[in-house]
Amino acid sequence: SQQGEEDPQALSIQEGENATMNCSYKTSINNLQWYRQNSGRGLVHLILIRSNEREKHSGRLRVTLDTSKKSSSLLITASRAADTASYFCATFTYGNNRLAFGKGNQVVVIP
Amino acid sequence: EAQVTQNPRYLITVTGKKLTVTCSQNMNHEYMSWYRQDPGLGLRQIYYSMNVEVTDKGDVPEGYKVSRKEKRNFPLILESPSPNQTSLYFCASRPGTGGAGANVLTFGAGSRLTVL
């Protein structure tokens, strides 16, 4: 079932700016993941944050997780035109052993 | 190269004509899954398989069948396709066991299906 809800749904920024996306979810989770999808292509895993972690970095990506608010944010710093894509959050719970995806967040980086 | 391969990538067919979308992974993953992606609805899970001969329904299984006779293959079968099954389909796999990384999905490139 769909659980993650990304916000904002669409974002347009200039190259070099930072892009921030939020994701909210409803039930307890074991980890939360972010994926990127370039137009019409398969999703690619970006980063995973466990429920006992609050922040994680990977290159220009920074993910935070607030389990008390059931929310996560993805920050892309110094954006590039190649970052233009849709970004999905997905929550995983061991109980049902499934990844539940949000509807996605479209980011356009203008050169 | 570790990958999930699905075929065909593009298909136009007519209502009622049975079709199969194949999916194969070379990573010895236990878990495989099919999703469909539609505008405004995000990714919805159709069926998944925890291991060989073990399959289960996802959120939108109606009109689809799957089988898992071998670990590497997980075909999606549309016995009698209808126009509402026009969509972008993705196969994905993950290890299934072995820590948090076991939950990370590797996706195929997608199969765009049009049913007239």
C-alpha cells in the first residue's frame, strides 16, 4: 500500500541552488529509502536511513528522519541539470516485508 | 553487470490477446516484485515473490498472474489484457535477507504497455 507522501509535488530550481523534498508516512517503519527516476526509466536507489538514525549523507545528498513526526527530508545541494528527475520515498517495515512508495516528487533543475 | 532485465520494453497489443512480460535478475536475489506506474498514482505493487514457488498479491493484482519456477525469473502474465492495463511496468528484485541492504530494490528499465 502507498504510504509515503512527498511534498512538494513539483519543484523547479536554478542550477546551483539546493533542492529540498519532504516525505511523510503513517505507520512505524524500520527504514526509509529515497529513489530517483529519470523520465520513463527504472528507479535507482539513492540512500537508506534506518529508523534509529536521524541524519545521513551521501555525496551531495542529505537525508533526515524524524520518527516522532513520521517524516523525512531529502536535500540535494548544489543542484545540477542532471539532477532533473522524479524522487520517491519508500518505507520498509519488517512486519509486512514490503516497500511502500510515495507518489513521487518532480524536480526540474534549470541550467 | 548486476541487473534486472525485462522484455519487451515497448508493446502495443489489443484487448484480450494474452501476453507475457519477462523479468530476469542475475544477482541471486530471493525477492522479486512487479509494479505498475500510472500518472498521479505513483508505483503500485502488483505481485511479489519471496522465493521460488512463493508468490503473493500486492495492491493491484486483478487481471495479472505471475509464476516463480526459478529464482532468477519472474514473468508477469496478462491473460486477457484490457485498456485499463495500459501502463508502465517495472520488475524489481532485492536480496531479501542480510541486513538493511537486503531491502534495497534494483529495478528493471521498464516495459511500456499499451492495450487498444
